[in-house]
Amino acid sequence: MLSIKSQLRPLGINTRVRLFTTRQSPALSSFKPFPKQSSHIKSSNKDVWTIINGAAAAKAAASPESSVINLGQGFFSYSPPEFAINAAKAALDKPLLNQYAPAKGLPSLRNALANAYSKSFQRELNPETEILVTAGANEGMYSAFTAFLDQGDEAIVFEPFFDQYISNIELPGGVVKSVPLTPPSNDGTDIVSSSEWKLDFKQLENTITERTKMIVLNTPHNPIGKVFSKEELLKIGELAVKHNIIILSDEVYDSLYYTDSFNRIATLTPELARLTLTVGSAGKTFSATGWRVGWVIGHPELLKHVTAAHTRIVFTVNSPLQQATADAFNQAQTNTYFKDNVESFKKKYAIFNTVWDELGLPYTVPDGGYFLLVNFNKVDFESVEKTVEFPEDIKNRPKDFKLAYWLIQEFGIVSIPTSEFYGKENEHMGENYLRFAVCKDDHLLEEAVIKLRGLKKYIKN
């Protein structure tokens, strides 16, 4: 008698697959081409994150004996504060917090955000009508663009910009218009302040058309670290009010500013309060970028449209980490976390900037956030090009892509080329800069300083 196993073998999965592939599969030439992707998706080109992180991974695999320190992408090398971690663990033990949250967000988080932000907004925020919880700040911004941009509508961004703005604007059919922030003329030779990067307000006004629906503001700014002054915000706001333009204010680094004060554009005039959508992030606030919890604060008449878009894009945000964020905010109102975090980042900058001071490479001193722009104009680029063979993805890119690739190969240090944060027309403005993220353990920054001292032999006299 045959065993049960042998009786079943003719009907096994492998046999069925073989029968299909050998007898039923049509010739490859008979397949029609795959449908063309949307014009909004540029999937044929590798983005900067794929190129740089891929190069870093390849370097680490090829040289396991030498460390590769990732100071490129702005994720933290350490955990969120213990009180936030404990809040996340506790949330998972509550049955209802493992189920759908309301589309607008857990009431506990909206209440915590209203409590935390009301002081800086200089009025009591309504958690029911003025706060929306989103799947990270990025989804919040995408929902805002989706809510207000029709095909051909324009949104103005300031260069350099967080690159995700561009796809977020274009996916709903919007058109990107850019206005550059101009560095001081001595930025290639001297250390400069992020406050010295200036916006040309006449150029901004000339960029506004009848199709302009939104202006995207980022303060503290990524990658410059600029904290826009009250005077600058009022000038931007004056134009927005004059032309009835929505301001999308990306303030995800609002707890990390090193100036005496931080101004929110939504608080400056009643008209700006009506026109501004303010975006925040738990990932940046509590060193938890993987939590993907963000929020949008705005006038109910604006926010209801953002909420409608958000509901159709993701419906709701993960419940346990919403509760963890709520608990973290509540505890941070009474402990010293925010103050301690600022002091911690001041120390990180002091550690990392040691090497640039030693080498005489100029950089922009940030007033906020956790990025640093370093100007590599003094590096002998001709010597750099002789030391490494660039891959095809790099060869036709601006100089800063080659510098970033070389820095990985030569020193095991990952940075981000700044030209990626410009449109094609102005990408030359960023090609001398590399962006470094200092949201890393102090010992990693100290190790990076040691590695980067090797740049000395490439500095032009």
C-alpha cells in the first residue's frame, strides 16, 4: 500500500507549479508591456537616500573591519527617553489601544497637544476642531496639499527644501515654485550664522501668481538650521494675507531651537492664524522617527479639509503610539526633558564642530534642528576625483554627490549632498555643501571627528 505522503505527491505544490510553467505559460514575447507609471512618480531615477544609503551599505559589507558612521539621514542612533518608552509599553497592554483610533486621533493625544501648544500659541486650542493627528508629519503635509491643490495649482517652497515636499505637492497635481534662501557672500571662507541666509522678498512676491495656493515655510529649517525671525515671518505673512494664500508651516523641530525665542507665524496676527496650518512631529520631539506620529494644527475651516483628505489617505494612525505620545507630552510638561534635550544637542554640535574648526572648513551655525551644513569648497576636488571610481548613479550628478560618495569610501562617513534639496535650476547653489545629522550618540560623533581629520591632506592652501 502506498503511504499517504506518496499518494499526495502528484498533487503537491511543486508539481502544480511545474505544470503551469512548462505547459501553460505563454511565451514572454506575447506579454504586453507593463502599464506606464503615473507622471507624478519618477521611479526610474534613484533618489538620494537610495544612492547614499546603498553606497554606505556596500562600503560596510566590503570593509566589515572598519566602521561606517551614518551622519546622513536624520534618524537617531539612540532610543527615545525612558518615560516615552515606558508609555509605549504600557499602551500595548490596553486592549482598546490595539484597535482603530478615531480618524482625527485619540482624544487623549489631541488634549495633550492642546495643553502643550496652547502656551506658545498664546490662546487655548480646541482639541476637537483645531488639531488633527497624522501618520507622521509627512502624511500631515501630504494631506494638506491634497486638500487644497487642484491640477495646476502652485505651491511655493524655499530652497534648499526638505525633498519630500516636492512629491507631496506634485502627487495631487500641484506645481512647485521655488525661491532660494541666499547664503552670505563669505560662506565659502568663514563660519556663518544660519540667520545670515536671506530670503529675497521681492523675488517671493514676483513668484506669486493667480494659481498660487500655498507657501511652505520650514522653521527651524532643514537643512540650514535657520530660525526665521519675527520680522521675516511678518513679511511672508503680509504677502500671504494680501493674496489669500495658505501657509503650511513645517515646525517639526520646534522643541530644538538655540535662540532666545521661537516665533510661530500662526500667532503673529489674527489673519495669519486663519491662514496657517502648523505641522509637528513626535518623531523629532521625542527621538522616535519610527513611531510615525505627527499632527496638524489650524483653523477649523482649513483643518476640516485636511482631515477629509487624511481620512481617505490613511484613515487612522496607530493607536498605542498615539497614547505613548500623549503620555510623553504630559510628562514632559513637568520634567526637564525639553531643556535637557536642547543642552544635549548643543554638546553634540560642540563635539562635531571640533574637526571643522581644526581643518578650517567653514560651516553654517544652526539656530535650530539637528543638521549641520559644511562648505567643502576648500577641499581639492581634483585630488578627490583621482582617488575613487564613481558609479554610474554618481557620475552625472553635481559635485556634492561625488564628495558624499568619496567621504563614504575614503573615511566611512555618511552625509547627504545638499544639491538634492534644490530644483534643477538652482542645484548649483548647493553643490559645495554636505549635510550632516548630529542626532547620534556622542561617541559616534567623537569617532567621526577622528576619521574626518584625514581630510587635512585634501585641503587647498
